[in-house]
Amino acid sequence: MSSSNGHDSELGAFLKARRTELSPAEVGLPDSAGRRRVKGLRREEVALLASISPDYYTRLEQGRRQASEPVLDTLARVLRLDDGERAYMFELSGRDAARPRRRTTQKVQPQLRRLLDDLSTTPAVVLGRRTDILAWNAMAAALFTDFARIPEKKRNFVRLVFCEPAIRALYPDWEWVAQMTLAQLRMEAARDPKDPRLAELVGELSLQDPDFRRWWGAHRVATQGSGTKTLNHPVVGPLTLDWSFLTSTDDPDQQLITLTAEPGTPSHDRLRILASWAAQTADHPISDR
């Protein structure tokens, strides 16, 4: 009998997507002679490696059976899941389904707003649920785009990465950036699969963009952390920026994202030039308020 938490079909699709990426040789199984009808591991091979019956595993993929935590742990090992993928699988299993979800309209926390204003030479934005852009400073607007001209309901980072030509043009490695932002959105979908605004966003982008549709179907997941972005800005040229995030203690669904450059590097100097350029346009302020 299928569960009522709405996660099981997504869990099955995720398990299938992961097993198709593993070959028998990678998991220590002999590759049978002849042409395989399916890409990657067969269901019965996953079941064998996990020491469960093929029927049990088949029911998991079909959304007709819930897995216990020990089985999920074993499947994470068998399918070579990383920490983010494992966390995503547990989210889909419904272990956190009883956790209440707040879908009230998010507003940037006052302390984050003040911090944004104080970062005069550092691009910074505050992202909320679904990667909604809640607030930004003048440097972020100068780096990315004039967020104020975008309707509030459309002010979403994933949507802008896929739909805004100016932002697509910023990234020489746009395809990688787009896949990573989409993978983070996947984690959001696991945490709250019944979020109507997230479903609307995914549906809209799936219709508009074939890349989004294909990558969403691959069930890739990623957790937020830190990293490096390479951008080609139309005013100051190439930039290599380190990004990191700070989570609000008052609202864990709000993250302050900052982008900085190592002192003494060309990127550091170009950020200062960008700050001067942004100051020169102060007669036409770029603000979210």
C-alpha cells in the first residue's frame, strides 16, 4: 500500500536515477555477457547488494513500499550516495514529513538588511525558500542585474539563471552553475514537496527550458556551502569570486550570500572599480526597498 506522505514516487524516481549511473564493475559485480536491456544496475542487482528481496526493492521504486532507516542506510552505501544525496533520500522517505512547514511570505530579517547596507564593496544577497531573492545591496545589483526592475513574484535566483539573458551571459560555465542551482532547488523540493509555489516554479521552467526539464529529471541534489564563481562582467571584465553563506538564527530559511575576492588579485581590484561604477550611478539608486 502506498504511503500518504506524497514522497514515495519521488523516492522511487531518485533510486532509479542513481542506479542507472552505476555499472556492475563499479560495485564489484560481474558484467553478464551480452547486451544489457537497461542502463546501469538492474533492480535485482541493487537488491542483491542491499541484501533485500528483489520484490521489496521493486516496490520501493514503484512507490508501493516504505523503507526502514536501516534499509535506507544500506541503499545509500550501495548506490554510492554522497552526504547531500543521502540527506535528500531521507527527506523523500518521509522521515521529516510531520515537520510543519511555514509558507507565509518571507521578509528579510532586519539584522540581515542592516548587514547588507554595511557591505559597501561586497556583493551580497539574501535568499529565502526556493532561492527567492529577498534582499540585496547595491554591489549585488551592479554585479548581477537591477533586481528592482523584476516583479517580486519573479525574483527567484534559479528562474533568473535560466531565464535572464544578462545573468546567463555572466557565467562562462553557465551549464555547471545552472545544474548546481537546480540541484539545490531539488533539496528544497524534498523538504516541502507540497509547496505550491515551488511546484509552480518547477512547472514553469520545465515548460520553458529543455535543459531545466532534462536536469530536473536527473534528480541531482546538492547542499549549500561555499565555493568559487567565475564571472565575465560587462563593465569590469573577468572576476573570480569566493562565495559563502550565513544562515539567519531567527529564520533558518534565510541565507546571506556574500561574494569576495582575495586581496591583491585582479578580481579584488575589479570589485573596487565596480563599487566606484555603482556609486556613480547613485542618482538612479538600485534598491529592493
